[in-house]
Amino acid sequence: MFDFVHNNRGVVAVALGLVALGLMIGGGMAGYSASGGDDFLAKVDGVKLGERELAEANGGRPVADAMKPQAVEQLIQRQVLLNESDRQAVRASDALLRDYILGIAAFKDDKGQFDHARYETALAAQQQSVAQFEARVAETLRLRQLAFVLANTSFGSRQVNDRLIQALAEPRTVQSFVFSPDQYLPKVSVSEAEIKQYYDGHQADYRLAERVKLSYALLSQDDLAQNVTVTAEEIKAYYDAKRAELAPEERNVRHILIKADAKAPAAEKAAAKQKAAQLLAKIKQSPASFADLAKQHSDDTGSAAQGGDLGYFGRGVMVKAFDEVAFKLAKDELSDLVETDFGFHILQMVDSRTKSLEELKPVIEQRLRQETVQKRFQAEVDKFTDLVYQQADSLQPAAAAFKISLRESDWMTREASADPLLNHPKLREAVFADDVLNKKHNSEAVEVAPGRWISARITAHEPGRMQAIGEVSAAIAEKLKREKAVKLAQAEGKKTLASLQAGQQPALAWSPERQSSRLDSQGFGKAAVEAMFSVPKTKLPGFAGFVEGETYTVLKVAAAQAQPLAAAEQANLASRLGELSGQQDFAAYMASLRKQQKVEVRTQAAPQP
């Protein structure tokens, strides 16, 4: 199934949304929980989605205001699908979850084997427990199953697809001439009266918003964790107490598989069992021949080339019957035949190992840091909040107490900050409060992202004001000249196109000929491709024109040729058309689900009392 999902990324991307995935190792996430109270950005069938959910889905980082509508919509889509997966009882099995996590490259060692210690280290570094991460992965797998079912049921007409492919592959021989406003700028001028008229009519464009610069203190759970000291004695004690969990036994086993599907006829299964029994008898006579026989006879193509070697694995990784036998064998011992849903196996235990204290030291140290800081972080937040309030005339006491450096911001307004960390609406509201703006006190401490609290004070303030005409007249003049030049260029382009279509031959320095198709535009943009294919094949050579940005381009379409595609290219294109159809079906599916569920959207979170 996941091969299909990989090959149909468009449908899956629509289904899951980029922000809502939240699974990439490298972005922190402390867990996912619905917002409480009245502070929410959206609500789906009673499930509230707020600033916390938005930040967590974005790797623990706040989302810029400009991106919030799209990000909130992706959160809504995810929740709508989760609600639907609950309704349909869609679940990710333990086996599916295990196989997916085992396949994540970030958790593998240099030999490509899953490394449990690396797994825990990576999660601990991002403030995630194994349970939190696996719950999040399970959610995503549920959504992928929904996306797979829908996309895999999308069908298109073969005849329609063939016609589309022919149309998409058809090349046209094209030349172009561009009418640019740069050519007409020397021909235009702007009067003082025009500048004033424009200024008077666009007053709002020249009003500068009130703005401030900040000095601020950031209390970060991640930074506190780095300052936690963990002793060698604490690491040893933790290892001794949790050795079974941290250093479970891993076994290196060779195996030979003779395939026999669980649903295969009895005669087929009996033949496979007989073949396996004969191999087992040979191996018992000469145990050293195991690897050679595995290369010759094993149906497990993944391990046969390595003489049946499966590498090291822990308990629960293999299917139950295989796992039970593998962990009972002594070193070099052979098993009897082991039957699973895949067929009949012969096992030989090669070696066993456990992780040493030295190997696990980084994992344990990171765990202890996180556990320590998690236990005390709320108390640290309370202390930080109290300190910036009690000593409101300076942030230095808080900086000294928590050993953090004060940071400086660029200009920000009531509506926005270029720094995503400072763009939280509650922080902006706090900074422009009377006590901070006029009395020059510290702001209250505000949680701007999970595990990140900020208190700020104003270092510079500029009231809002209207720019004088003298400050902006040059920019207005340039703008008006440009607009006039654009109009002249486009008018001249349309006039030239009309003359060409009327059979006249104005002198134009046409570009060299290029062959362009809908599949391979050869550098032409969407508007150009649409224009060149607007000329009927029966009226070639012909002319077309289009506006792109400020320019007007005239096209000479000289010829169109049939272009047969290779079988592989046809198959690839048919697949892409099928994916597009799947995306359209998914959009209709989402629209239907949205009607069935109550969705409430707010433009911004409600202010806290």
C-alpha cells in the first residue's frame, strides 16, 4: 500500500496537508492535545484547534500570520479526516505501525538496521516520548489509509485519456516578440498635479503604522535542558533500574524460507513443508552448509544473498511464531520447522547481544535531562513570570537568574512582526498594552510556542503618522510612469496582433523558432502555452497574444506536428492523469465530509481574559 502512497503523493498531500504531518525528525513536538477554553482558531465537531495545535503541527514553531489561513485549513482537514476515520473505525495495526517506523532512515544505523537507541535519542532530543511519537504516526497512517482507498478507486476513460495524452504531447513551432514597458518609459511623463491627485486618493497607502523595537527574554525548555547537569552515578543508576527496557536482548539469526501462503491449497503447503524438511535434514548433517543452502533455496530474497542472515533484531520485530523460536535457541542451535503465514522457516541462532552502558549513555543522559526539566519547567515558568512582574523596570534580573542573554528585535507593529517568534497575537497585544508602551514596564510572560515563554520591554517607539507628500512623491512618480508605460506597451502589442491577424506584416524582430508543447513548454509560461494552443490547427500559421505581468507578447504559431510517445512515457502520463483525477475526487470527498461535520473558523484566537 505504501508504494502506492509514495507514487501518488499528490493525493496524499491533499489528504494530509504539509503542516498537519508533524512527523519529521528535526522539528520538535511535545505532544498533541486539543485546546481548552475559548481560545481557539477553529472547531471541528467540538474538537478545538488553537495556537498550540498550530505551533505543534509546525514543529514547535509559531506560524506567521500570512500563513495562518492555509495552516488552519490544513489542521481542519486533518481533524475532519480523523473524525471520519473514527466513524469508519479505521485503525493502524501494530504490525503496520512497527513496519513503518522500522523503515524510517533516521532511526537506522550505518548498516541500515533499525537502532532502538538511536530511535529514543532522536525522539528525546525533540521532547517526544516513544508513546507520543507512535500515537502521532498511527494517526497519520489512518489518514493515509483513507487517502489510499479513495485514490485507488478513481477511474478514468481510456479513450478520454488517450485523447488527452495526444493533445498534451502535440508540439507547436513558435516564435515570439515581447512589448516591454521599459521601451516606453522614455516616452511618458508625470505632472505634479497627477502626483498630488494620486497621493490624495491613496492616503491609506502612505500611513505608517505605530511600531516598536523590543528587548526580550526567552525562557526555553530546550535551553534549560542543556543546562541540566547529569552525573555518571545518575546515569548508572538509571541504566541498572531500566536495563530490561533500555538494553533488551537482540539476536542475530539466519533463516531459510520456503514460501507457502497461509491460504494456499493443502497439497501446495505439504510440498513446501516437505522441501523444507529435506533442507533441514541436510543442514543437521552439515550445519556449516546453512549459508550456502540459504543462498540456493531460500525464498526470502532480502536475506538469501547474505546466506539467510537477518542481522540483529529485538523481541517483537518478527512475527510471533518466528520470534518465539528465535529467542529460545542457544548459540549455533538449529530450530525445527517454524510455520508462519509466509511459509516454513529453518532458523539458526548466530549470536546475541545487549547494549552496554557506554552505548546507551547518550540516550540516558538525554532522558534524564528531559525528565528533570519537565518536572521543574512549570515552576521555572512561575518564577520567570513573577520575576518580570515584580521587577518590572528591567529584564536584567530575569536574564541573570536564568542565565539567558537578552535579545533585540527589529521594528514590529500591532498587526505583525517579521520574527515568527514574536508574531504571536498575545505577545503583540501585551507589548502594546498601556503599562508596557507608556509606562515602560516589562510585558507579562507569554507562551509563544510549546515550551517557550517571552517577556519583552520597549526600547524604541514610533507613533503612527501620515507620510508627507514630499517623502513619497518620487516613488509615486515612478509608479505612475510605470503604469503609463505598461498601458502603452500592451496597447501597442494588441494593435500589432490585430494587424498580423488581418494579414499585414509589420516589421518585428521575431525570436528564433522553438517547439513547445503542453508537456514541455520550453520556457514558455502558462499564459503563453494557452495562447499558442488557442490558434486552431486548421489556421496555421496563425498569431496569438497574451499579457504576462507588465509585458504583452505576440506569438507566431507556424506549425503543429503529431508527436508519438514511447510506451513508458504514455504510461507515466496516464498515471499522472489518474493522480489528477484522484485529487479532484478527494476534493469532492472533503467537501462532502465538511458538510457532514460542524466546522467553525475564527480569523484569530479569542483574547484571554
